[in-house]
Amino acid sequence: MNDQCLSCQAVETDLKLTGSYHPRCSRKLFGTARPPKVPFSTPDIAVEAQKMVGRMSISGIQPKLSLIHERKSHQMTVVETGGSYILKPQTERFESLPENENLCMCIASACGIAVPSHGLIPLSDGRLAYLVKRFDRLEDGSKLQQEDFQQLLQTNDKYKGSYEQIANVIRKYSDVPGLDLVELFERALLNYVLGNGDAHLKNFSLIKEENIGYHLSPVYDLVNSRLVLPEEREEMCLSLQGKKNRFSRKDFIKLAKHFELTNKQSANALLRLHDIKPAIENMIAESFLNESLKDRFLEIYRKRMERIFG
């Protein structure tokens, strides 16, 4: 681990790391050349999360904490409101979720998809947790307007929806619908090949920024769910061309046509995904997952890539 960055996961031979981070990766995530300390352990998180019940707006069943970076003490501190970071620890139920999510986010970034600053960070007991910087917070603490697609579609079930419905909302509300629909297509492809069967409506959002207006937010909560839930019944939890299983290249081509993408736009997206395959396989092989999980991740990824590209 000493020669591998906990954020971008690149293995370095010449560039010196500080606190297991490249200085550039640390500055991007924390604003400092060296990452801060986390003064609590994995067992402490359950206690702290319980204190926050009913007070934090971060959804999901996984224990999560809202944090800020205290510059004077150079450590991460738990807060009830106004946090700039979300921390997700290891769980007993799902093996290596932090390593899984950080790897998937690194892959998304390599594919040209917008991601927030993120990384793995050791707790005081040495176990790694996943840390992500909130993209809806500005440096002055103010919050950007953000609406997830469960809210936008006004449904009570985040698992009942389709990529086509998301596209229709993008056409209606986005200030850059053309760009957003291309990225939505790329995210649908990536969710599929990475085995993310838990990409529900709340995992897609529109966010409003001053110089852009409303647009698709950076990707978040991206994991290979099939890796930790091999019994998962559906390959995608949101339907695509009326299906949730047994996808092929034809299904994604039809989806691109529904999005009104040009043949060149869909072909370029597929070509990029095809050409980056060796790099993605290398990222999986050099990830912080154990060897068994790496092998299973690669198996899931290769099988799904084969369904699209043969």
C-alpha cells in the first residue's frame, strides 16, 4: 500500500506519496498536500451514526457520517449539519464496499464521466473507509440546488423507473440536454458492465450551477453490487428498453435512439468503452480488493463486455 495512492489507486515507482496519497490527489480532495487523520475507528462509526439518526439527510442503509476537515488540527471531524464530506466504512454484511466503490469511481473517471473527489482513508484502527467530497457544497458552505430523479418523477419507489423516463426529465429540465443525454447513455453502459444493479432513481440527480444551469450531477454511489450480492436477480434495477436482464448491444443501440443520439455519438461511446477495456482490467487487477474479489469482479466485467462487443 505504501507505493499506491489511496485516491487514484495508481502504483508509483518514482513519485513519492505522502500519507499514501499523491500530493495532487490530496490537494484535490482535502486542499492540503497531506491527507488529514481520522481520529475514530470502525466500531465508533456505528455509535456516531446512531447519534445522527433523524438529523442527517444522507440516505441509504449503509452507516455513513457527515464530516468536515478541521484545518487547525488537520483531522476529519463528525458534524450534524453542513458537512463537506461523506464517509462510508467497512460493513460486516458486504465485503470491501469502500474498496469496491473507490475502484468503480476511478473507472468512471477514466471513462470520462464526471465524478466528485474521492478516496480511501484509514481509520484509527487501520481499516479503510471510503470518503467522497460533496459536490453540492461550495467552499463558502452554501449548498447548490439538487433534485434526484425519484423527486423529479414524483414516485414513492426509487426502484420503479427507467432510463427512458430519466431521459424525458432531462429533456424537460436540463439546460444542456444534449450533453446530459450522451452522458446518461455512457452511465447506462458503465452501470451494466460494472455489475451495478443498484443504480436506482435516487442515484441520478440534476444540479444547478451558476454558469451552467441545471445539468446531470457527477456520478455517485457507484458500486459493483453483483460482486457483493451474487444472488441479485436483476442486472439493472431501472429498466432499459423494457428489460432488466439479458442485455445485448442491440438494447443499448435502441436506447441511444430513444435518447435521440446520433449514430456517431452512440458509436463513439461504445468505441471508448471498448478501447479502455485493457486499462479497466489493469485497474481492477491493481485495486485494493483481495485476490478473490478481483477475480470475481473481472469475471463479471468480462462477461458483460462480451455481451456488448462479442
